Amino acid sequence: MPQLDQITISFVSQVVPLLIVLALIYLLARTMLPKVQATMDARARRVAGDLEAADKAHERADEIEEDYRAQINEARGEANTVTVEAKAKAASDAEARVAASDERLDAELAAAEAALAKQRDAALAEIEIVAVDAARDIVSRISGLSVAETEARNAVKEAMANG
């Protein structure tokens, strides 16, 4: 049968290129597959190494951050201590200055009160002298009598003592 002969010829002519292509695929797979597999394995190892290095770097960064926070907290504590000490020193200095000013003002007040008392006594003595002269003058003008200075002085003292 000629139809079958044609299929056989056509099949045989296609089998040879098929075998050649399969042989090429097998050879390529045999030679290239280990190289590709080695490249993929190397890449997987490199990625794993990079991830491990990143984890270590992250842990180290966490340690550094923890140290940093501890140092910051310690510095804040020291700053608070220094601030409290400075406030206490400023308060004690202010108290010392106020106490010194109070002492100075008390001394000035005492001196002013003493001066005022001295001037008051001097003014009262002068008023007494004027009152004695005025009393003697009034008695002499009204009654025409002369009053002794000691009598007039005693009368003025008595009147000034009674208010």
C-alpha cells in the first residue's frame, strides 16, 4: 500500500531530527543543569548569608540603641541632679542675701527709730520751753502777776503728762 509507505517515509524522516533534538536537549541538560543548579545554590547561600548578616546587624543596632537610651537616661538623671543642686544653691544664696538685707534694714530701722526718738525728745523739750514762756507771758498779761519759771515749767509738765 502506497499510503502506508508514505507514512513510513514521512515518519522516518521526522524521527531522525526528533532524535537529534532529544539528544541535544539531553546534552544541554547534562551540561547546563549542574551549572544552573550550582548558580541557584550559590545564590541561595548568598541570600541566606545576607539575611544572617542583616539579623546580626539588626541585633547590634538594637544593642547600640539600648546603650544609647541608657546613656540618655543616665544623662537626664545627672541633669536633674545638677538642676536640683543648682536650685537649692540659688535658694540658699537668695536666703543669705535676704537675711543680710534684713539685718541691714533692721539696723537702719533701729538707727532711724533712735534718731526719730531723739528728734521727738528734742521737739518736746523745745515745745516745753515755748509752752513755759507762753504760759508765763499769758499769766503776766492777763493777771499782771509774774510767775516763776520753775512753777510754770511744773505746770506745763503736768499738763503735758495728762494730755
